[in-house]
Amino acid sequence: MVQVLERPPTASHQIVPAPKRAQDAYGRFMTYLRISLTDRCNFRCVYCMPATGMKFQPRDEHLTDEELLRVVRLCTKLGFRKLRLTGGEPTIRPHLVDLVREMKKFPGVDEISMTTNGLLLGRMADDLRAAGLDRINVSIDTLDPEKFKLITRGGRLDLVMQGIEAAEASGMTPIKLNAVVVRGHSEHEVADLAALTLTKDWEVRFLEIMPMEGVGIVYDEGLVTTEETKAELERHFGTLLPIETDPSDPARLWRIAGAKGKIGFISPISQPFCSACNRVRLTADGKLRLCLLRADEIDFREHLRAGATDEELESMLLAGIWRKPWGHGVAEGDRHTVRGMSQIGG
Ligand code: SAM
Ligand code: SF4
């Protein structure tokens, strides 16, 4: 069920990276930066935050807008082409629209997207689109308002649905929905969510839960593998039809016969996609996180605030990315996330 990673190719740790392009020792080029704008959130999803005892970082530990834009600009100079804004909940970060507008001006940025719970999108979608936000992924695990309230610990499904409609109307396409499938919470919701693709040109993606800090028990009891979710969908809709997928997209895509939209499966536990990884993460407190599920981080905030030059920061970025770990190692029993998902951004 849980799959051990394929063996990594030989790493060339002794070779200093010559070109000014973000690349790791295994030959993977980094082109995708996921940027967490805050560790705070207006929901408390069961698989993301503990019910009690959640500690948030002091605000002065977060990168200022200026510091954040500086790091992102340097990343785009070194080959990052896709930026994704996440959190916590990115829509509660002050000046979000201005940040999007500024990031969009950096040469080399092909696309800016955002992962959001959608609650505030109804009133923000038009401004975000006008500032240059290309796409959104909205996290939604059920279409039942009461279950939604339980999973998010208080969230309002009607507002999230309005947010999704507003994003679509503003021209942010394709709309992607993310559902974490968790036993005891949402494993019976997958057919209703998948049915949205019958009439909507949306991509509904089902994610395996990951063992993040603070929600280990939910993972231990709640992992539903892609194989199980796919079997549940095929019971309802018949055999799913495969769609060719970009190898760097972690989702494997399928379609219900005759449907307008697509179904995606993201399977970090049962089918790790580490060999095609092209991403690193910048946390709200200014750490470059090399792998979602490993604790290795490079502290940019410290160096930014100590007066590092652009050249010094670029060298740090190149050297740090060079030592990106091969894979997350969850199947081998490694669990060193140290942070919760809301402090990294997914
Ligand atoms: N608040 C935004 C949202 O929910 O979309 C962005 C941040 S959230 C941490 C990013 C993604 O991580 C969401 O799609 C969420 O469902 C997913 N996520 C959170 N905890 C997870 C876990 N333990 N395993 C797998 N995915 C998780
Ligand atoms: Fe908030 Fe997103 Fe985590 Fe839910 S998954 S608690 S919406 S950060």
C-alpha cells in the first residue's frame, strides 16, 4: 500500500553548481516556488491543525512585503517560473493584491496561482485577477454543509461555493478543487465532489493525507490511498479514463466517461512523485524549505536582516537548492516535518 521510493540517481555533492540556475545534486531543476504568506487561518481543518494548542508565529518573525518580494525576485532570476501563494490562508495576508501585482512584474514569471480555502474569494477574486493572479486551487472536502463545518471546524460552505463561482467569473481558469480524503471524515464524499466534473470544466483532485506535525493521529487512523478512492469512484461512475499528464504535475489525471472536467489523484504516500520534483517552498517566516516532508530549511530572514547583498542571497539559494533531499522517506518510516501543514503551505 505505502510505497518505498525508487532509488535516487547518484548525487554529485562535490560538484559546485556552475550555471546560475537553481538545480539540485540529482539533476532536478527547480522552477516552481510555493510561497506561504502567513501561518494563520480562518479555518481549523482536522487534517491540518490540532483542535487545541495551535501556536502561531509572532508577526515580526514573518517576512515583510519588501523582504518577501526581494527573495521571490532573486528566485525568478535563478529560473523559477511558477509561483504559488499559499498559507495558512493566503487571503488573510494584508496587501495580498499588491503582492500579486508586484510579483507579476518580475521577468520570467509565467504563472501565479494560489491555494485557498475560498472563504474570502467572493469579495477578492476580481481584484486578484486584475492584479495578475492566473489560477486558483480551492480546498473543499465535502458538498455537505454540516460535514464541511465539522471538517473545517466551523467553515461556511455556501461562502466557499460563492468564492469558487466568483473566481471562475473573474476568468481564473482552470478551476481546481483539492480534497484531502480522510477516513471517518470525508471518504464517502468523493463521489459527490467528482460528480461536479460531469457538468463543470473543473479539475477535482483527491489528495492522500500526509503525516504533518500536530495531526499525526489523524494520519495514522485516516490514510485513504488513491487506490481506494479510485475504486470508490469507479463503483459510482464506471471505469475512469486516463488522461495524459505533465510529468511535473503531482496529480495523475482521469475522466469520468462523458464528463466535461477532470479527476486528479495526488498520492504522496502510495506513489511518491519525488523523482520529478521541481519545487521548493518559502515559509512565511523566511525559511526556504527544500522538501515538504523533511525539516531541512535555509534561513533567509536571518541573512536578509543581517544586511546580505543580492549576490550573497543568490549564492545561498543556489547552494541550498543543490542539497535538496532526494525524497520524503515517509514509507521508510521517516517523519521529520517539525512544522504543521499550515506553516508550510502544502
Ligand atoms: N488554506 C489554504 C487551503 O486550505 O487551500 C492553503 C494552505 S493549505 C495548508 C494547502 C493544502 O494543503 C490544502 O489543499 C489542504 O487541503 C492541504 N493539506 C492540509 N493538511 C494536509 C495534510 N495533513 N495532508 C495532505 N494535505 C493537507
Ligand atoms: Fe486553514 Fe488551509 Fe489548513 Fe484548512 S487546510 S486549516 S484552510 S491552512
